[in-house]
Amino acid sequence: MAMIELIPAIDIIEGKCVRLSQGDYAKKTIYDENPLEVAKKFEGAGIKRVHLVDLDGARTGQVVNIRVLDSIANKTSLKLDFGGGIKSDKDIDRIFNAGAFIATIGSLAVKKPVLFHSWIEKYGAEKILLGADVKDEKIAINGWSEKTEISIFDFIKQNAEAGVKTIFCTDISKDGMLEGPSTELYQKIIEKFPRVNLIASGGVSSPNDIYKLEEIGCKAVIIGKAIYEGKLKLADFLS
């Protein structure tokens, strides 16, 4: 049994459970027409928390799949972190009212840091999960479509100083490729920011990947394709 927390991802496009490869919307695989049924399977396996991503929202800049959030929140006891398209006070209130336990914020933290930091003050650091999407150690935004020149390390430093406690970091080049996670990058982050809880995301393909992430000090790991493709059996870690 792994001590690291396993957080399955449910990515949503047009109300369906999908996965992308390297963030490319043209490389989309539909795994289930009904995300609620997927969530119930995770709950039945002993999972406590699920990472819910509104990919339509991430791409359009507005929350789209809130009905899926509402449905899973009302019909399971899972803790849900929800992200994609949260851009305003109204948006974050909507997703909390719909049953999100944690709000996942990415692009907005880059574009409007003052607003983002105000949410940390208002809701508390435990209710906000900062998403850092990375390509070549630089932050990418807008559903991974736009690469910035902001270093991942500068980004984490700035936000940790503003009170952020937990960050999940996705290496876009690894996501959905089943080629292993960015262990070296995560190790650098953990060494530089030992007080930040780091959640790994992207590339996990085997139980060995999870043990490596645990070994270097990751607090949790978000897993998607490896579960849907049968590379990992959650029961092996939760028994």
C-alpha cells in the first residue's frame, strides 16, 4: 500500500470523460459517456478524492461543465477539486456552491495574481489548489495552448510567498503519454520549496512510477490514462 495519495483525474469535454495526449484537443480519447459512473467506480475502489477538469472551460475561459461537478458532488461522497475556466469571484462561488471541495486555479494565477491571492485570503490556502502546467520548465496557460517565459521556480516562489501551500505540476510533454513522470523536475521543486506540498501529474504508467514519486517526497499524484488503459489497478494500492 502506497502512502502517497492517489488522485484519479476525470477530464471532461462536452460532458464526457476523456483524455488528451500532451494537451492536444485533437488527440482526444473518449473513455466514458458518463463521468458520474466513472466517479462511482473510483469511490467503490476506496478513492477519497478526484481531480475534475473542465477542459471546455480551460479552452474557452469560462466554466462549462458545472452540471457534471454538481452531479458527482451530490451522488458521491468524494472530495472534488475542480478546475477549468475559473476566472472571477462569481465563477469560484459557483463551483463551491455546486459542491467543489477545492478550486483548482492555473491560468488566472498567471494573468491576475492579485485576484488569485485575494482568493487565498478569502477562502484559505486549503481550499485553493494552484496548477502549474509546464513545458521546458516554463509555465503554459490557457489549456496549455500558450507558453510563457515564466520559470516554474519563480512562479512557485511568488505564490508560496503569497500563502499557497499546495501545488500540482504537470509536465505537458509527459501528459497522457504513459512514458513516466517528470521525476527530476519534481525533485528540484521539492528541494527548492520543502514547505510546499507537491502533487505530481502526468506520465504515470506503472506502480514503479508511483513508488519513485513517493520516494522523492511528492505528497500525492494525479493519475489519468494509466487507470483508464488498465496499466494501474487502484486496488493494488488501496488494500
